[in-house]
Amino acid sequence: MLGMLCPQERGRVRLERSHVAGLKVLCACVSRREQLGRAEKLLRRAGVKWMLPVRAEELCLSGLPAVDVLPLYRAMAERFVLAVLRRRSIPPEQATVVLRGEYPDGDLVAAARALCPRVRQVVIDTDRGSDLLQRQLLRQFGAAVVPITERSEMISVRFNGESRGEGLVLCDRVELDGLSVDVPQLDIPETLLRSGVLCALWQAGMIELSQFQISGAV
């Protein structure tokens, strides 16, 4: 169950059921910071596991994590790459995309398979497991590999491990190269971070990846 903190002018902590863009949420209404501990206890007791992230940092609970938007960003890796190519006026058929990490996790593999038919070359540059995946891509897509050389038509994406200045970083410290995602037609309270709500809606199957719009691409 999802929870949310809602400010109120006065009174004790109280819980009330509500909806955010169709999501069922349990609101903990608080009037001061000292009530946050009580709010967290009540939410936990009610079965809340994740919180919709609020803009106000002072209204955060240390023991209940906010919805993590990273899974959404990783699922959109192919679209981010293509958006960066459009912004740089690089035809996909001329682009080399380097996917980096400590190992090829599921999201890296999915991105590689989605990109191979779209771009000139996909290179797997991981500390381990790259050779096997590259051979699979070669068999399936004819994605032969030449040595990596830095050039203007190359884009690199980091999926795990420590960033080495990649343009797109889809792990702990996210870097989207100036891009952002949204579903503009959705009405979401201004007190909430839209990205977290959008990820929760996607994970609940209430919106599809195709509905997301990427801005900053041109």
C-alpha cells in the first residue's frame, strides 16, 4: 500500500484514504514535525510499504522509503538514447551506443536488444559477462563489434557500478543529460514530486511507457 504525508493546520495525526491520479493512497495528516514519528508508526501498522515523495524535505519519513523512480528511467533507456541522438542531430544508423556496468543486468540486456535494430552499433562494455552477451547480439542482430573509439556519434550509458562520465547514468546517481519525462495530461498535486507518482502509476499498470513524453530532446 502507498502512503502520503499531508499537512494540516492543527490537530492530532489522523489517517484518511484518498486517491492521487487514480492511485489509492493512505494519507497521514500532520500539523508539525514532531508528529512524523507517530505518522510513520500508524502508516506501518496500516500496511504502507512505500511513500509518494513530497517536495517538502521536512515532510519525509526516515523509516518508510519513497517510491524510487529509477526503475522507470531504466525501462526507458532506449528512448533516452534516441532522444539524445535527436538533440545532437545524429542519425541513429550512424550512432554507436556503449552500455556500461559491472555486469549485464536485466535492464542493460533489455536496452541492448531494443537498441540493436535502431542504431549502427551497440557495444557491451562491462567488467564481466560482456563477451557472452555480445555474441548473443551478434547471432540475433548481426551486431559486430569494433574497438571503442571516442567520437561525436557515440553515446555511453551506465547501468551499474561507478560512473566514468557517461552521458546517461541509470544507477545510484541518476544523470539524464538534461532530459525529463512526464505525462502532462495527468493531474498530480503540486505538493508531490511528479516523477515518483508517475513511476508508481506505471508500476501499478495504470499507465504505459508509450504514454510518457521526453522533454529536453530538442
